[in-house]
Amino acid sequence: MPVAATMRSPHASHASPQAGLLRYLDVVLVVAALPLVAFAGLPLLGYAVGAGAWILQRIAGAVLERRAARSEDMRVQVGLNFGGTLARAWMVGGAIIAVGLAGEREDGLTAAVLVLVAFTVYFALTLVLHTLGRRFFG
């Protein structure tokens, strides 16, 4: 039996629709933060760059996860997942630094806080869904 067939993704396809929605709660919160950012008078450039970088890296992560799951070679799976994680972190970090240098410092701070909150939600939900996935689908 191929290695990929024995491995389960934390984002199993047989998970409930609620789990699928929870998996992208970070993206929903990033988009929903726009009115709060605008109402509070925070820099919209920082929000736009932070939100754009976060959403793009989540899309890249989903594409790489699917590609890794299709591979039967463990080295390819590890390489795509590990390399993709590093590349996504550099992409977001670079965007935060770039907006802080190109715009005002407050733009960089807004982008950094937005990404930090999004990452915290993403990380916590990943741990919860992974644990629940093992318990219920395991």
C-alpha cells in the first residue's frame, strides 16, 4: 500500500461541513475586520497588504497541501509541506516589512497585528480540528 494512502490529512475530506467552515475562519475574520479597521481610523494600506498577504499564503498552502497529498513519495510530501511553510512565512513577513518601509510605520504595524491575529486563530483551529479529526475519524 502506498505511503500516501496510509496517511491522513488533518483536513480530511470526510470532515463535517462545519469543520470545513472552521478551517477558514481566519480568512473570514480577516475580511470581516475591514469595517472595524476603517471605523477605528487604522491605516487601510496596512490592512490591505496584511489581508492580501494572509489570503494569498492560505491559498498557496491549500494548493501545496493538495499537491503533497496526491504524491506517493514521502520526500515530496515533506518537501512540499516544509518548503511551502517556510516560503509562506517569508512571503507574509516580507509583505509586512515592505508596507512598513513603503508606507508609514503604522501601516506595517497594522499589517503585522492583522497577520498575528489571523495566525493565532489559524493555529488554534488547526490544533483543534486535528485533534477532533483523530478522535472522530481516527
